[in-house]
Amino acid sequence: MRKFLKAVLVFIGIVFLLFIALIGIGLFVDFEYDDPVENGRYTYVPEENAYEENAYIEFTTGDYDKGDPGLTYYDTMEEAVLHSPLKTENEDLSVPDDFLNHVDETLHIWNGTQYDTIFYRAGTNESPMQGFVFARLKKRVQNGHTQYAYINSTQDMSTPDSSYETDSKWIHLQLTVSDIQQDLNPHYPDTRFVFGYSHVPEIYTLEIEGQKPDGIIEINVYDKMMYLWYYNDLKSNKRGDCLSYSIDVPQ
């Protein structure tokens, strides 16, 4: 009987030690992965050989365009957006018909040679929802006047109850999708246009591949500040998910 009890105690002791060891390993791994903060600054650096095998791959912007015979030109950007298929392209979004087609506030315009990209707000702080839209437009000159045709767009929605990701690692996710968002770049393929959203003022300390943003747009969204940061031409041949960056963390 004593031998049996002794064996049970030894077994329990081994299980306990293994449990403690696993917790210790888990804490160690978690610290190494989730908390690369030093002197109040978060830094993300991909694995050393990550981008060697995953270099930035350019796509042909023509794959996203339509020939002029299939385009309808309008005298203003607002008209081109108003008559665009935005609603049809975003049927999965729960928004009123044509809601995203209305440019209620122009937040920024990037001008290119053949294309312009407009960033605008649909709705106001008094609306039950708001849309923030990037739309790329093709342009031509007719009788000395510039006309615009809708090409493509991307949207983000917000409501008074929306919650936002403020984690520094959220930037990594935005960089990951930046490659396919070159179809919004009015200068492609001559430049690499990168942008993202933030909800903390520390975004002003952001550096990607050692470069600061070319601009940061402050937007009041239901009395909360949202920031749109952008690079007109990020200098790097790394794929989006392999870009390194650093930013101060909130106090």
C-alpha cells in the first residue's frame, strides 16, 4: 500500500513539475513574441531571411483598368463617384442604397498624370454610420476641361459604437494588404503608395523601414480622433508583410 501511495505521489510530482515547466515556456515565448518594447517604443522586425524569399511583387495596374470605350466620364470627381457602381460592388455592406456614392467631405486628393485618387467621407458625425472611401479615377482633358471616370475603390465603415484596434501590431496587418492596394495608387508603377488608419496620437512617431509618413490626416469621427497616415512612395523592395516598422506605445 505504501509503495502504491509513493508511486502516486511521485506521479503527481512529475505532472506538477511538467505543468510549471510548460507555464514557464509559455511565458517566455509570449514575452519574446508579444512584447518587443524597449524604452517605450514597439519595433517589428521580420525574420532575417523572410523578405529574401518573399520580395515585393509588382502587378500590372492595367489588370484593374477598363479601356476608355467602357468608361463614362463626368465633369467632376463627385459626379464620377455618384454614378459609380460602389453600391453594387459592396452589396455585403449594410448601408443604404447609394450611401457610399455621396462625397460629403473631401479629405484628400492625390494627383497623378493619368489618374487621381480621392479620399472622402460619406455621411457626417450626425449620421448613424459613416463611410471612408478611397476611389481611383481615370482622367482626360476634353475641350480644355478635365473629366473623370471611376475605376475602383475601397471602403471602411464606422458607427458611434465602433471599437478600434489600437495595438501596435495592427500596423503589420495594414502593411500586409498594402501590396494589393496599389490599384489605388495614382502613380503606379512609378511609386509605392502605402496607407493605413490609426486611433492613437502616437502614430506621429511611426517609421516604416526608417521612413516617416509623408502625411497624416486627422479626422473627427463621432468626437473621437482617427488618423489616416500615408506614404506617397515608400522606398523598399520588401513585400508588405515583411516590412519593418517602429512606433511609440501609448503611456
